[in-house]
Amino acid sequence: LFLIIYKMKLLLLFIYLFINIVLSSQSNIQYKDLFPSNDLNRNITELIKARGYIYEEHKVTTPDGYILKLFRIPNKRYDKIKKQGKPVVLLQHGFEDIGTTWVNQEIVHQSLGFYLADKGFDVWISNSRGTLLSNEHVNNSIFNTMYWNFTLNELAEFDIPTCIDYILDVANRKQLSYIGHSQGTSIGFIAFNSNKKLEKKVNLFIALGPVTILTHSPIAKSAASIPLFESYLRGFMYTGFLNGASILQQPAAFLCKLFPDICLYPLQMIEGMEVNGNINKTRLPVYISHVPGGSSTKNLLHWMQIYHNGFKKFDYGHTENWEIYGQNTPPEYKLSESNIPTMFYTGTNDLFSTFEDVGWLAPQIKNLIKWKNIKDFSHLDFIWSVNSHKEVYDDFIDTLLNYNNITKNSNF
């Protein structure tokens, strides 16, 4: 998906430059006339503020030195007075995404971050290492190859526990609820099944488009069929993957406004997004202006290995596997150790989190309390759909309130 988007952005850049030349010769035409929405130029904090919410920006350092940004929405819309003791929820984005994905809708109840804030939650939005919003380290810059030496394993082992501990400390709470999308669910499964301390700190895990194995994913199959693709990834393993694409985001978003079908078509091919019009085409420029968010090439290679070998740790080859794991092959991730109540939300049109692969996962989850499969929903519909609040958020809100011992009429 993101390789296609990146190539599309390169093409749109040339079109953008051409239009720029044309506009420069027409003094009576301005960019604001073609693209009146201000959201295109807004970052995550500006989007939050523009919708009438207050926010906080925090930084936390992981044990291995990565500096992560967290964004907090502590209040309901237009409420300026912070209240203590509110239930806490952590939102974790997916691969090549960033925290903006939770607050980028024009209508506030269609953005999960705003939806939960208005329901009385203290909302925290995390950003994984290597993304545009979390690209700092105490020792290494993004131009140092050592910075990019991470996979799913480090995201789960370090990022998730560090963020959870920090949030609970600042909010003065003992527990929080965790909502992940795509890779955000993957690192949740790894973290919660390998770190038993988290079991007492997380009261509910809501998995939107849960991903572990990719055996039946046509997208993973297509990527694996590209000649020498994985050899290329291994050759550039310790580099960023699409972390420098931000220079193309504004031009691409501008062209998406003028020609929305150009942007929608590759997403339709991959995501099935044309079904029932779940995605608002006029909002595509805002979405595109924030992705791809960046990650490590090693992380993408890890996903390709998962497609071939199952949900296992990174495969370094026999010799290094012996040195690191004490065995020839990488160990499988445990999935049946956690007792955290878990909810699955999947879509019949999801080409990443397929029904067959989630069907393999579900019996291994010890405390799966619900699995809802939504007709015609694709992988990005859980965060970008105009119907997500009806199909997903309204469906889990009572359970989320219940596990936080909150009634609908609580004064938060």
C-alpha cells in the first residue's frame, strides 16, 4: 500500500509543479481558492485545537533511548477545566501511520480521539519510534543506522510499557484501556502476552483490524511476489522506510483535492474502499498529508518474514539466531498468556486483517469477549470511515465504560 502511495506522490509532485507554474502566471487565481480547507496545513495539535479541545504534549524516553511523543486530550470539547480521576485510554496507530489518524476527521464524533474525549475519557495518543512525530533518540540521530535497528519486538518490549507507565503516573491512575489499529494491535498482543506486569495495568484491549499472521493477506502475497524485494529490504535494513516522504505530502494532498479519484484509485484496489462509500473522498487530502508516517526498513522486513513464517520474532539467519535466541529459528510470539479482556473488530473487505487469519488468532486469545465482523469495512475504515462511530465506536463504548467502572451519567 505505502509503496504505491509513495510512487503516486512522486507522480503528483510533477503535476503539482506544472500547476504551480500555471497558477503563477494567473495572478487572479490563488491556492486558497482551490483548496479552502485549513486542515491540510494543520499538524496534530493544530487539528485538536481547531476542533475546540485543549491538549498537552509529552515526551517519554524508552529504556533503549528512543524519545517518544504523546499527545493528551484531557477534556471534552470546549471544556477548559481539567477534572481529576477520569478513566484513561491509550490509542496506538498502525504501521506507517502516526497519531494524527485519531483526530483528522472534520466531524468530531467520526474521530475516535474526540469521540472518547466527549464521552469523558482522558485520551492519550502515542507515536511509535521512527515516525515523523517520534524521531528522536538520546544518542543516535535518524541519520545513524543504529537508530533504525528495531522491529515489532522493540515496539512491544519498550515503547508500549514505557508509554503505559508514564501515562498512569501522570494521570495518577492504576489502569488504562488500550485501543490499537493494525500494527497497534500486533504490538499489543506481543506486549500483553510477554509482560505480565501489564496485565494489572490494562483493563481492556480493543483491537481494530487485528493483525498477527498474514497468511491469507493478498497484499502481503503481492509484496512477496515482487522480485528481489526482500533482498532489497535486507540490504537497506538499517535505514528508515518512507520516513523522508513528508516533503511530498503537501503537494500530493493538494493534487488529491483537485483530482480525488487519483488518490482514491490505488486505495480502492488495495483496501476495497469504494464499497458503500465508507471514505469521504473530499477528506482524502487531509489523510494523505499525514502518511506515510515512517518506520524502519527492518520492521517492514519483519512483516515480510511473518507472511512467510508466521508470527515469530525477527529471523537473522541460523548463526545469529543461535547467538540471540539460542536456537536455529526465531521463537514464536506467545498469544495465550494474557488474561486482559479483548475485543476484535474486523471487516469483510479487509485485505490485511483477513477473516481467515483472525480466525486462526481468535481461539488463542484467552479472554476474547467479543468479535464483530463488519460488512464492507476495509482496513482503514476503522479510523477514516464516516460510519466508524456507528459501526465500531458506539458498539464498544458501553463495554469500555463498564470496564472502567463508569456510568453513562458520570460527571466527567
